[in-house]
Amino acid sequence: MATAQALGLAQDAGLDLVEVNANSRPPICKIIDFSKLLYEIHKQQKQELRHERQSRVKEVRLTSNIQMHDYDNKVSRIIRFLNKGHQTKVTIVLFGRNRMHSDLAYELLGRMEKDLSEIAHPLTRPRAEGNRISILLSPVKR
């Protein structure tokens, strides 16, 4: 259809002639309300942004002298976060004399990393920040 004829049809309908795909030969155009198209595009971008923001960093804190039952509870909580798609920061807080035994904290993080290896991979290596040692885990893409 000729461009002038398409513009005439659009004006008769009280709508706009919008080029949808300029790369094809001949270019593809539609007769639609342009402000409504802009509204739909804006709405779709907001929806995509909303889904993008859902991945947050969750934090789980524990100490280096944690008991096995408590350790299992913390691991199950981390698994729950990772299954929801959240990145999880595991922090071991060292109090008092436990600061002298930071090797225990590194061993605990290594064990946790090994236990969660099927569903998570580490984004950072275990690192010390004052009296805390932390690692950041990210869920494995399925």
C-alpha cells in the first residue's frame, strides 16, 4: 500500500501510522493510537524491571563454634533462599578468643560450600572483614 494512502486511512480513523519494523523490505507499519503504544511499552518495561529487582542479597550469620543441628538449620535456610533465586551472603562472626581460630571459620565455610555445591556456586572467595569472614553464594542456573 502506498504511504500516502496509508496516512489517509489513519487520519480518517483518527489514529496514527506507526512504523513497526523498519528493517524489512517493505517496512511494516500499523494504524494504531501512538500514545497507547507508548503506554504499553512503558508498562512492559516496568514489569521487566519489577522482575529484575526480585533477586536480592540475603545474609545468614553464624559463629565458628556452631552445633550440627544449628548448622543444618542454617543450610536449609540458605537452600530456601537459593531456590527462590536470591544471592546469599554467609557470614561467620568471630567473638573474643574465636578470632585467634579463624581457620575454623574458613573450614566451616569450605564445608558449607561443599554441601551446597549442587545448587550454588561461590561468587567470592572467603574473605575477612574485621571480625567477620564471609562468602557470597549465587544459585546455579538450571
